[in-house]
Amino acid sequence: MTNKTLPAWEQADAGTHADDPRAVAFNAQYPARPIPATGPVITDTICATPSAGFDALWKAIEPETRTRANDVHLPVSTAYATRLCDAYPEADRELVLAAIILHDTGWAHVDEDRIISEGFSSNWRKATIRFEHEAEGCVVARRVLPELGYSEDFVEKVCEIIDGHDTRQVAYSLEDALVRDSDRLWRFDRAGIMASSSWFGMAISDYVDRLQREIIPELITDAAHQIATADLARAAALLRTEVIR
Ligand SMILES: [Fe+2]
Ligand SMILES: [Fe+2]
């Protein structure tokens, strides 16, 4: 299948959950899209700014990092989240980082055979397995966070972000928005391009085109837009996608 015959991904339905009071309140508080950064935005390769800390949490979810390249996806996404927290210092940094570290741990507790067959099919946004991995991720968060001393209130805030991080198309808070953008930004790094294009069964040039056309417009924050655009330009040049297509 070439890039000319490839059907577009199913569009995200921004209307779903848009009437939720949390979504309405968030939109009222942050009406501009993309949301302008209030702190510094670093658009260097993500390798230049790894995340740090949260060692006990990483140790606690080590078994969950062994599924679906989570041992790459989670730390790379966490590095992006750290940058976004610097760009939006008004956000609750601890909440954003705990949520992004935990957000996909549920993949380790669903039927592995269905991850690719359903989770990356043409209607991947609504695949049942995606709802399951969100629910299972909340189970992991409720298991590991209290043991590390986090309050019940904090754990529930983390779960509110994990629940719907893939299947809900609107953000409920700035922290939710930063987690959602970090989760998407990993796709723009070389590692994310490599993994995601293979999971979707797509040529690199087709995948890079889709990032530009379909994923950049989904990013909520301006910092994420800037980072994604810079990453994509670097990746396209490095991978010679204008020629190899
Ligand atoms: Fe996910
Ligand atoms: Fe993810």
C-alpha cells in the first residue's frame, strides 16, 4: 500500500466528553490553542534532556516496562513531560511526571496478542483493548503509589489522567494536557517513529507524513507544537524521507 492509497486514520472525535464539566472548566481557563508556554521551551533532540528521579516508582513498575516497548516509551515520554513542565511551571510537576510514568503500565495486564491486532488497527482510537489498558493502568497506579507514600487524593488525580489518556479526546486539566502531549511527542523521536511505524505496519515516509498532518494538530500546548515540529524536521532529514518513499 502506498502513501497515496493509504486511508487516513480515523479522526479523533473532539465532541466526545467535550461537555464534561472538567473539560469545560479547562477550556475556560485556557481558551487559547495551542496554549502558549510561560516558561522556556527546549526544542533540542530529547537525548539532550533525559528525565531524572522517581527511582522508586520506576523500580516498582519494572515488570510493566517489559511490554510493548514501555521500557523505551515510558522514559522517553517522561523526558518530554519534564520539558513540558519546565515550559508550563504553573502545572503540578509531581502529578504530571507520576502520571506519564504510569500511564501505559496497563499494557502489561491485557492480552498481548490483541495489542497489535486491535490496538493498532484502522479504528485504533476506539479499540476495546485501549480502554482495557487505561483501566489496568489505574489498577497499577492504585497498587504502587500508596506504598510509596502518595496520598489517596494524589493517586485519584493520577488515575483521572490515566483513565481516558488514549480514548478521550479532550483534556480535563493542564496536567492532563501535558501528559497527553508528552505521550504523543514520543512518536516524533527516532525511537518512537521506529516503533510506532512498525506497530501500524507503515512505511517510515508515510508515518512521518501522518505525524505532520494528523498528530501535530492534536497537540494542545504550543511548547509541544514547537518540539514536535523541530523533532520531525530532524527525523525527516536524517531518515531521508523525501527521497525514500
Ligand atoms: Fe496508552
Ligand atoms: Fe503512551
